[in-house]
Amino acid sequence: MRRAAHINQFYKRPEIVHKFGQGSRPHLTFALHMGWTIEGTIGSESKIDACYLSPHMQASYKLQELCDFFDQQILVSESLYSMMSLKARNTLRKIDVVVMKEHKEPLGIYTYDLSFSS
């Protein structure tokens, strides 16, 4: 996304520079977690939306918020990390252990270091 010319041109428009500042760039974050969820539907006869309930969903949302706190674009929970192959695990770095009220046990947090200069 950072290399897409049409997106970078958009961020050079005067109204975008005025709103977000000079040199602003697109920013995506990913929180990856493994767990269970229950899917239900809410809505009416004309529109139905999916609704997901689970403490694991809440943990995913918290992990997403931690992306900004740790200034990382990708965070992986220990739940998913433990299911990965050894080759995949070797690409990740453990950065912290947190306790969330959704999980009684401490949860390790891993990141994949990205280099935007290369």
C-alpha cells in the first residue's frame, strides 16, 4: 500500500495535507489471535448483520489497540503463535506479556518487524 502511486498522490492533495499534515502516509495495523466465537444475526427482514460474541473477540480488539501503543503494524497473540510452524515462529519477536480481563492467564504478544526503507 505504501508503494501504490495513486494512493501516495492522494496524500499529496492540499486538503489532505491540511487535514493530516505534511508527510502523512497510509497506516494499517493487524491483530492476529486464535480463539472461538459464536456467530448470530441481528437486524430486520430487509437487513441482517452478523454479530460475533466471544472473549476472544474482545482480546482481538484489545490487541488491535495495542498496535498503536507498541507502534507496531502487526501483533500476534501467543494463542496463535503456539499453533504456528517453527519456521513461522522464527520470523516473530516477543515484545511483551499482558494480562487482559478477558483472559485470566498472561498472554504473550509477538510482532513481525517491518522495514519501510527497503
